[in-house]
Amino acid sequence: MGIKKLVGEKIKAIRESKNISLQTLAENSGLELDLVKQIEDNTNIPGLSPLIKIARALGVRLGTFLDDSDCLGPEVCRAGSAEKSMSTSNTKSRSNSHLDFTSLASHKAGRSMEPFIINIEPADTNTLILSSHEGEEFIYVLEGVVKIIYGRDQYLLEKGDSIYYDSIVEHLVCSGSNENAKILAVVYAPQ
């Protein structure tokens, strides 16, 4: 079963378990009803921002959509043991992913931060859109060149560079060249 499908199914299951209608979820998240339907039906690859807005509207952590178990102690993620957890898109069409997320703590229950390794594929910057959400993000470049658009500013980061920013400011993370890039990202989104 694809990860994209798991996220949509988990959102729908949580929404239904809380007796929340699609319309109410759309209103409470500030998203269009059609987008919420597409996410639940797995016909739309959402960006991180809509997923955070849906999590807040449902009263759950972003990680709830990725959790497989409830590990209360520390979680150790050995090299090569992490699995791809989801793909997202920051494109206008939201139909093609250019960010592949691998969760480094999907089994840790009650976490406040979401650590990921993210593979970034080059994308047409004319189709990319900025997003914002509550919280903070930390990014450390592992491979390649990464472009961060943060409000009106742009930053090109290379291997070993890092950035920490408030996510409420519109931002975009994309490849800074025609090559793939890889980052370690830690996202904090308050409930």
C-alpha cells in the first residue's frame, strides 16, 4: 500500500472517528473542500502546509498521519532502517511530488518534533508555491544545493549549511540546481 494512500486513509479514519464532516474539516482547516476530498481520496499529493492545517483541525499531531505504533521510550533509527513515509508537492497542480520524506521517528508516540530526511528533486520553479503554517523548521543540507525562499529573501545552502526559521512566514524548500538534493529537516508544529 502506498504511503500517499496511508496518509489519506488515516485522515479520513480520524475525521470519521471524531464525527467531523468533510465540510467542517475544510472550514476548520481553512482549505477548500475539493482539496480535502482529493487528499482523503488519494488523488492529490498535499504539501506539508495543508497536512499541518488538517492535523490542527482534527486536534492531532502531524506525526499521527505517519505513526505506526506507540513507542513511549526513545526511538533509535539505525542507518538504512528508515522507510519512506510520504511524498509532498509544492507545485500549483499538487499532482506531482518533488519532496520525498523519510520519517526518522514514526514510532515515537507523543512527539512534538518531526525529524525527516527529505530527498528533493529539481522542479520547475514557475510551478512552485510558497506555504506557511504555525511552527518552526530546522534544515541541514546533506547533499547538493538547496534553495530556501523565505518571505522576500532567498538563501542557497550547500552541504553542511543549515537554516532555522519560523514557518509562519511564507517559505519554500526546493533544489537550488538541476540536481537532486538531500536534507535533514526537523519540523515543529504546535497543536
